[in-house]
Amino acid sequence: MTTPTLRTSGGARRRATRSAWLFLLPFALLFLLMYLVPLGFAVVQSLFKLQRSGLGLSAPTLTFDPAFNYGRLFGDADFIASLGRVVVFGVVQVPIMLGLALFLALLIDSRSAKLKGFYRLAAFLPYAVPGVISAVMWSFLYSPVTSPLNNALQDAFGFTLPFFSESWVLWSVANIVTWGWTGYNMLIIYSSLQTVPTEVIEADRLDGASSWRIAWSIKIPMVRPALILTTILSIIGSAQLYNEPAVLQPLSGGTITKTFTPLMSAQAQAAAQNYPYAAAQAVVIAVLVGVLSITFFKITNRGDK
């Protein structure tokens, strides 16, 4: 006796393909209109040079010169410094933030944790505060005049913390970002922890493994995809650093310049109506973020099937 083989007709396959494309269509349209079209327009704009007359009395004209803006960009000390500043920010801030997010997720996921819903909400609440509002709140705490922390230190010990000094200001910004985004990343990691099979954990617990051993040997390896995702999102977020330093700039006493981050530099060029040069900076930022994200993804998934 033979078992009949089910065959899918060509019409059924075509209908399935059509249905798949219909489901993808909303995302594809948004991706095209919100990402590819603006990026393509920026690439085209970056190929032109803003040409001004000698006296600057007449309106500037656009001249096709593909290498001009990019050659100027890589010789722009302020833009290069802003890139280096964001790289240092990401190398230090991202591991600290994700380490805190992982630690909080493991604590809430532990068997002895109580009031899990409350602690999840408490950790996520800073993310619900818009970035500009949180920066304004922290500027009040950083201000040498209004800071309750500095006032308490001054009264008790006779000194204050220089939040806006050149050596501190980047980490003052990093503190705001960490406060706002740790809970968001914690929820992603915590959601991934819920997929860890309880049978595996119980088997290790019967074998005498401690809670920390289970977390290190089972839970953390099994949430690796979530850790990779949050790292890539954090790399992209670091490159997009703008709101926090822009809000703190008026209080910084000049330590936060208009070219403090790459996005602030591009915005300053756009405000000066040098759109081709601003577009070139935006294109370079997008390319660098894409290269870093893909490289990190390839390295962390090396050897995976």
C-alpha cells in the first residue's frame, strides 16, 4: 500500500506568493518612502557643491562636483572629532546599559522575585518619558545653580560635581541615555527569558546548580539573540545621539558645541543652508552605522547555522 503524495498546484503556489507579497506591502512602502527615498535624495544632494560668488551678494548656485563635499568632510576636524566622540560614547555606554538591562531582567525573572509587574513597570517608566523632557529634567539636576545634589555636596563637603566640564560632559549625556533606555532593553531581554524551557532549568536545579550558575550557563546563552538585537539597536541609537546634548547645550558653557555629535554637525550645516554638505555628512553617518551593525552581526553569528 502506498501513501499518496500531496502536490501543491501551480495556482496555489502563486496565490501563496501573492498573499505573502500583500502582507509585506505595507512595510515595503514605509521602508521605501521613509528610508530609501530620503537616503537616495541625500546621496544626490551630496554630489553637488554650493557655489557662492566672491562677494556673497548673489544667491548661491549648485555645481555638480561629486568629490567636493566628501573631500571636505574627511578634512573637517570638527566632524571627525564628533565621530570619535560618539564612538567613545558607544564603546563605554552601550555595554554598561545592556549589562544593567540584563542584570535587571535576570533579577525579575528569578524564582524568588516578588511584585514582578511593579518592577517591570518601574524599570520601563523612564523610557516612557520623551527624550527631550528627560534631558530637561536632568539639566535641572546638573545645573550648578539648581542641582539639589550639588547643593547638598556644597553644604556638606564644600565641593560640587562638574557635570558640564570637558571631561565630564559626555558622561553626563551618557547617564541620561542610560537612565532612559535601560528599561526598554530590559523588557526585550526579559521577554526572551520567558521562552527558556522550564524543564531545562528545573533539571539543572535538581543537579544542584545555583541560581547564578543557571543564569550564566543557561539563561544568558539562550537570550543571545535578544542581546545581539539590543546591541545593534543601541549602536544605531548612539549614532543618532542628538536630543540630550542639544537640550544641555545652553547650560554647558560651551563644552557642548554645535558639532558635538555627527547629527548636530549635520543639523548646523543645514541651518546654515549648506544642504549638500549636510547631506554628505548624513550619508557618511548612515554608511558607518550600516557597516558597524552588519559587522557586529556577522561577528556574533560566526559559526551559526
